[in-house]
Amino acid sequence: MEVILKEDVANLGHRGDVVKVADGYGRNFLLPRKLAMQATEANMSVIEQMKAAAARRSATEKIQAEELVAKLQPVVLSFTRKSGENGQLFGSVTSADIASDLETKGFDVDRRKIQLSEPLKSLGEFTVSIKLYREVAAHIKVQVVADATEPVAEEAVAK
């Protein structure tokens, strides 16, 4: 079965591509979720118009993403967490934490766009990548520092 993709589908293609897929995949997954339409002559002419509109939209999205990269470049996020003796955190800093901190600074970034392979679980400075568009990514610095009240409390207990 040949279908025309209406949206980007991972491991299949981009919006507007005509791809050949298994009948069941097309009928049971792509078509009901409105990710694709059947490749007929009438749909081919409609998709050409959609491609032109998508190209215009894509260009503006890319420009907006590049502007956001320029604004995010100087941003440094700092998180204070309780930690053990060897710098391991009691908990972690996740992409949701980073997204909420960016939101408080006035940047609207979806947490799923933050490229964090695993949560940050140690003290230090890290560079985190944010994929804003297909080939546009921003890199921000994230500092994880120890809670200042913690060492004082340990010294008081030791005396």
C-alpha cells in the first residue's frame, strides 16, 4: 500500500513523502491516527499544496528555532540538591526540572525536546542539548551544586 505522510513519522519518512508500507500498518496505524492518507491522484494534488504550505511553515519554524538558540546560548541553569559525601545526589535533575526552570526564565521549551540520556545524578557542570528543530539544537549549561545547609548540620552533629 502506498501512502502520503501528513506528519513526520520516525523510521519511515517526513511530511509529504510517498512511502510504501505494509497494508496492516497503513490501515491500522497510519490512517486512523491521521498520520497519512492513501496515495491516489486526487490526494497527490492536495499533497502538493500541503508541501508548499509545509515548506513555508518549516522555514518560519527554523528561523524561530535559530532565534531561540541565540537567546538560550548565555543561559546557565543552577540546581541545588542534597548530596552524599562523594558528590552523588539524593535524587536527580531530570528534563522536567530543566524545562520548568527554563519556563521560569521565560523560555517555553517542551521537556521532550531536552536531550538528556539519563537524569543528572552527581554534582558538577553539564552541557545539555535541546533539539528545537530537525537540524537546530541549543546547548545550555546546567550546574548542580550541593545544598549549603547540609554540611553545617553534619558538623553540628559531629560535635
